Amino acid sequence: MFRFGFALALWLFAGAALAETPPSRPGVDAPELARLGANGVGVASIVLVQPRQPDVLAYDAAKAAAPLKDRSLPVDIWYPATVAANAAPVTYSASLPAEPPRPPAAFTVAGIAVRDAPALKGAFPLVILSHGYSGTPAAMTWLAENLASKGYVVAAIHHRDPDISDGKGFPEPFLRRPLDIAFVAHQLQAQAGKGALLGADISRMALMGYSMGGYGVLTVAGGKLDPAGGAAGVPGGLMAPFAKGGARAGELAVPGLKAVVAIAPAGVRFKTWGPEGLGGVTAPLLIIAGDQDRTVGFSDGIKPVFDQAVHADRYMLVFQNGGHGIGMSSVPAQMRDTLWDFHWFEDPVWRKDRIMAISQHMITAFLDLHVKGDASRAAYLDIDVVRGADARWPSPQPAGYSAFSPGGPGLTWKGFHRNATQGLELHHRRAAP
């Protein structure tokens, strides 16, 4: 009996440990706009095929040519849906490169979405989401599901990158990221225009990307590739036609963009756009960064994006002492046994659930304002205290320990709890004429 009871206790403990909270569902200390919206969430998957694309990693210098092959791009789409009370939510399964020579590390992420649930009738803004190098959409459901519950259709691309630990593979995501994003955006715009994309409204469209995805969305949003910069290092000059002045540069453009969100964007260290190329970005821009990002750099990597995108009305949310992993979800149970796997997801300083909740709040305010046209959201962004620690709590105090700040001159940012903006900065610059 003792052995049975002990075994049962171990089984129950293991089951409880694996009962993960969906990362799209914020915790009790989340700021106001992080909370889930009123809509149920569905998820569907499609595959888009771009025919006869050059395989840059198989480029043959002797023949001065790269073989052509069809590029298959799976796309996961989250959307507002009618969800039955007893419907089972999805569990996402994916893998990421492990520390060599180990095989890829598999993991699961709990979701709130229901596979192929009936889409709500209506017209909802379309958001294209691009993950980081060797990443996966499953690691960004914290954002996709959260936004879908608030009335957005979010389409996340599986870029199917080479293993990030093999430096020889870099030319592929560097070449393909903006090409993939532009191709998927054009294809989905065409489908939505025919009423065949889960209520997506192509007149209200935004791009979001993390890390290499951030580089991709900035390029598609108007960042002009420098033909003498990083593009020159792609074998066979395969990127030259898409660089500034190239014959195919126009293929990267996605017309009618309402907003761009770039989380820890790569690019500047690759000399991607040159000192003036980001001047081509004109859509409102939100950058989210950690000022201790060792992967793409902050002072020499992310902040220059904010400085150089002079023709965009732009914000930069900074997590002081935060690193590069801010775009990933909280670490799944299967990724907690080795430091390599753990560091795909977690930050050395910040609680990940805190990073996600703050980002959900700010991204919601930003997209609601610039994509949905909700002018009331401006109060969450247009603040006069750059460093959150310098803000004062309102006096007289709002009622209740868990009250949100109403915002205002010199006060804690609107929608945050007391003492909850320490360690944060929010910078804003208006677009130059």
C-alpha cells in the first residue's frame, strides 16, 4: 500500500508539473491591456508554396548558379472564433536546435485555441508574425493567441531555417526572411480579398517579427537593403536584385501597412540597411528590446533602428538589463533540464511571464491605436516619464491594492500597477517630415 501511495503521489506530482499555463494567458500582476480579449480563439494551418526559388546553401561557385526548388511555407493562423464550452484546446508541438551534438529538443506548449473552430463573422485586422532564427511559431503563441482573442487574425510563418549552431547556414535566413514575409503577405492579401481568410481585413494590416523576423519585417516595411552591406555577402549575388536600386526591390513592398512591431530586431550588425536605409520605414513602429542584448546588440544593434527610422512615428520599450530572449514564451517543461534549452526561452534577469505580460499590454495599445484606430489607446503610449522608476503613484490613490494607474503627467504609466514600471523605459519620437 505504501509503495502504491508513493507511486501515485509521484504520478500526480509529475502530472501537475506538466499542466502548463498557456503563455497567452497573463498572470495576476499583468498590466491592464495584457488580459485576454472577449473572443474565443481558433487556429488553422495552411501551406503556401513559392515555386522555383534559388537554394542559396547549395550555390555552386563553379557553375555560378544555385539550384531552383519549390519553397514550402507552412503558416499557422489564429483568429477570433466561436468556441464550444467543451472544446479541447490545442497543445502545440515543436522542436528547437539543441546544443551540438545533441538532436533537436522537442517540446510542447499549452494553448487556448481550438483547432479549426468556426470563425466569427466580421472583419479583423491581419497581422503577419515572423519568428527568430531557427525558431518556431509555437514559441510565440503567447502573442498570437492573445491578439486573436482581441479581434486580430494572426498568421505566423514557419520559416524552416537551418540549425543556428552551424554558421554556414546564415545566408539562407538572411536572404529568405524578407522574401518569405513579403510572399506570405501578398498571398494572404489575395486570399483575404476574396473573403477566404477567416475574416481578415487586408485594409488594416501589420507586421510583427522577433530577432531575424524583426530584420525581415523592417525590410518589408520599407528598410532599403544596402547593396554594399550584408547583401553583398550572400553567395552568387542572389540578394542584389532585392537591394536598393535592384530590379526586384519592389517585390518586397507590402502596400498599406498600418504598423510594425520589431522585437529585439537583428540587422544593424550585419550592415543590412546602411545608415539611411531605415528612413524608408514610414509605418508607425514599436521596438521592444533588452538593453543587455548580447545577440544582436543594443547600443550598436537595436537602438540604431530607433534612431535611424526617422520617418516613422516610433516607440521603443526597453527592459533594463534584459537580454535577447524576450520574444520567446516562458520555458516549456521539456526544456528545463539543460542550460542551452532553457536559455532559448528565459531571461537571466527578468521573469518571462512578466516580460510577456508587459509586451502584450504595450503591443495591444500600439496595434489598437494604429491599426484599429482606437484613439483611447494613445493614453497608454504617450507618456511624459521615460524611465518607469521616475514616475509617481497617483494621489489620492486609486481604490484597491490591485488598482491600475489612470496615467497622467508625471504619473505611473496608464494601466500599470503600483511600482510595476520599475526597470522599464518607453521612448517616443515623432516622424520627421
